[in-house]
Amino acid sequence: MKKRWVQAVKASEETVGLLAQQLNIDNSLAQILVQRGISSFDGAKDFFRPQMTKLHDPFLMKDMDKAIARIERALENNERILIYGDYDVDGTTSVALVYSFFTELTTNIEYYIPDRHKEGYGISTAGIDYAGSNGFTLIIALDCGIKSVDKIAYANELGIDFIICDHHLPGEVLPDAVAILDPKRADCSYPFKELAGCGIGFKLIQAYSLTHQLPAEKYLKYIDLVMVSIAADIVPVEDENRILAYHGLIKLNTDPCIGLKALMDISGRQAKTYTLTDVVFVLAPRINAAGRMDHANQAVKMLICTEDNLAQEQSLFINLQNTDRKTSDQNITAEALALIDDCEILINKKTTVVYHESWNKGVIGIVASRLTEKYYRPTIVLTESNGLFTGSARSVAGFDLYEALLGCEDLMVQFGGHKFAAGLTIKPENIALFSERFEHIVAATITEDMLCPEIKIDAEIDFNQIDGKFQRIIAQMAPFGPHNAAPIFVTHRVYLTGTPYIVGGKHLKLNLKQQNSVNFECIGFGLAEDENLLQPNGPFSVCYTVEENVWKDQRRLQLNIKAIKPDN
């Protein structure tokens, strides 16, 4: 697929030059830091060495005092507390974190994850009924609840209080809960708005610990769970999220919780130092697989394990579920691709809306992501569930999916999410009209540029600027993720040395150089089809990241090629 090469706007040469001098680094690296809002020595120090002391006061979050007061009352009166969470990675890590923390303070506590296939997303009537019939008087809802106005009202009728810990966008009306912790509330002045759901849970146990003067270790020991949620939920890796991800990775690689350690072992990657990207592609899919293929309780059970043998049993089960998940999502993706490719009308639309009553509800979010990668346009995948069609929506960079869905709100039973991803439920008789209106709204507002994936280039450099020090400084910019991506460089007038070749059927291996530069080993993942762009004798341009490749204890610089373009 053709991609737009978009180069970042250059920052002030004076600011860049001063920062490069202060940090003793290459000007192009200083340029990237300034582009990312880091323009002083102190700012760079905070960025490269994130400190836990820089975490915000949890009591800056609206209703935090009310939440702590209600929990204190519940503990004093020995009330039954139910920790309720969503079935994805953010939800299950949230539940594991808050449940594990409060089990040290009370035995009158349980957790509840809704069944993805029977109850669906968010607060369910079945969950509230379970609480009511089992004597629970306080529910702490994590990663869900901000739009559950009717469900919270029902709980109130049963005498059950709710504390909501959510990070999704609120609706026009807030639920009538005892406390609502959500930085995205219009009346919440908390300085960082992009915490994951598990991050909100972390602030809750931090606030309780500070109130009762507990050692910091009481809440910091769960920081690896917070990091996993940050990686999996694809929230911006900046501000508090950067601090939590940075220190969470250190804990994961040195002293992970028993459940995560077991999962790392069974993944076959235990000898490798994990990065945020490894968490996204190795750990997160396995944790998610429990809720997709069976029940997310299995993931929580693993994450709260205190015994190695039990954790190993749970991780084995979850790993098998992940194998089944792979087969299921590959089959459904193939069916969805066939539906689109066989229909000229669908091929030429600005949107993709596909559905089938037999598709596995647990994997349609993955399928939606794969279709978005393939056709690069707003995509919705639906399947039948309890007489309704429920599904996942995915967007492309720059397009506000939530706003587009808002224009179809009257045709849906419910929906929720944000700019880039959403979940929805719709009556079968409304699907055709919904598809038509969604296409109309998107076609009227999306631009041609939005329909073409872009490569954001941080800086133009020559190969002779790249050395070991250059790469080490880049490595210290990690953890990488949204709002702090691994820097992408562009170099022009590049030549082949030797013959490129295909590995694994779809990856491109090659060696490149500029005039008067050393040769660089390069890998282009998924770029086998671009081999024809490599002119044997003529110059071309490449976009790439600079990495260290470790093979058999040998460390070498490697360029990870993202795109190739002939210079002419």
C-alpha cells in the first residue's frame, strides 16, 4: 500500500543547537527531543530518567476523597466488596491490581468479570444481580461504568453503591455513583487525562496508601500490571504513563508478579529483555485470549496467583486459548476479506462494515484491526449475540470515529469508545441503514490524505551520523508507544550493496550504503513486495528506525526499513 511521507516541522535551530550542546548529542537527536516538547536540560533529565516522585497527587482527581471515604467505611463495617472489571487486558489487570491490594486489608472481597459472550461489555444487569444476591454493598468498577447510567440506577435500587474508575469519554449525563474517578470528566482538573483504566485503579490504591501512611511498596509492587495495561490499551506514553511504563518494564524484567512470570516463561521469550512492543505482541494477546475464547476470569486468576505451580497451570491454559484464538481470527479474517473482495460496491466505499451471525464475538476486534490495516479506512465488524449484532470499530489516523458513530446513535442499542476504536450493539433490522448512514457521514468528512497511511519522519540524516552512541541515545528514549514513537529517519541517495533477498516469504533483507559511508545491514518487515523499488545502480530513499540487533551474543547496528522510494 502506498504511504505518504510526512516530515516533522523543524524546531528552532537556536533551541536545537543549545540542547545538543547541553546534552552532548547529535543535532538531529536534539531536533527530535524539541519536537516532542523537550527543550531544556531539566526536561531532558525528566524524560530520560523518569522519576516516581513526579507522579501526580491522586487527590487532584475529582471524587478521589469520596472514593477513599466509602472504601474506609466498607472496611470498617466489614461490608462485602466486589471488584468489577472489563474482560480485556486493561480490565483484567485493573481487577488483579485492586483486588490484590485490598485482599491484604479484608477477606470480604471478590472479583467479577462479565462473560463477553453472554453479558457483553461494561456493567451488566447479571453482574449487579450477582452482587445483590450475594450480599455485596459496594462495587468498585474498573475500566467501565462511565456511561452505565441505567445500570447504576438499578444498583442503587438494590442498595448497592458504586465507585467508578474509568478512563473512557463520559456521556452527557454521569451515573449516580458514590464516586466517579475519570480524568476525562469535564469537571475534573486532574493534570493528565490519558491514564489507562488500570492507571485509574493504581491512583486509587496510591491514594488509599497515602491516606493510611502505608509504605510506597504496598502499591508500587503492582506497577508491572499497570505497564501491561498501558501497552495493551495503546494510550499515550507520556507524562504519568511514561513514568509508570518505564518503571513497570524494569519490574517486569527483574521481579515480575508470579502470574506474568509464568506467562513470560511459557511464551518462550524468558531470556529476552522485554520492551513495551514485546508486551503488546507477546503478553497482551495471551491475556486477552482468556476472555475471547473462554472467560476472562482465567486471566485474573493467573495475574493474582501467589503460588508458582498454580500460575504455571493457568498460563498453560491461557497459552492454549491463545493458540485457538489465532486459528479463529485467521479464519474469520479470510472470510471477511472474501466478502469485501467479491463485492465491487464494498471495495469502492470509504468504510468497511461486514457482519456474519456465526463469527466468534471474542476475535472480531482483531479482525477489524486487520481489515483496517488492509484497506485503511474506518472499519466495523459485527456478529450475532443474543438476538442483536455486536461488534468492534476501528479508525484511521486523523479521523474521529466516535463523532461519526454519534451521528448514527439513534440506530444503535448502545456504543462507547473513543476517536480510534469503539464497541457497538445494533438490532439486525438496522444494519443496512446503519451501514448506509455511516458511509455517508464518513465520506462527507474524511479526506483523501486520511485514507492513505502516513509515515511520520522525525529527521533527515546521513548514514555517517549513525554510530553506537547515536543508537544508545535512541534506545534511552524508550519505552516507545503513542506520542513517543521510535524515531523514524529518512536518508536520500542510498545505494544497494550486494543482492537483496526475501526471508520468511514476506520480509526483505538487504545491505545499504551512501557514498563515503559504511554498509548497514537492513531488514524490512513485510516489505518483500517492495523489492522492485530497489534500483540496482540508481539512488533511492529509505525511511527507517535505528536498532541494535543481537544474534548469538553479537551486537550490531541494524536499520529497520519502513518504506522505500526511488529518488527519481
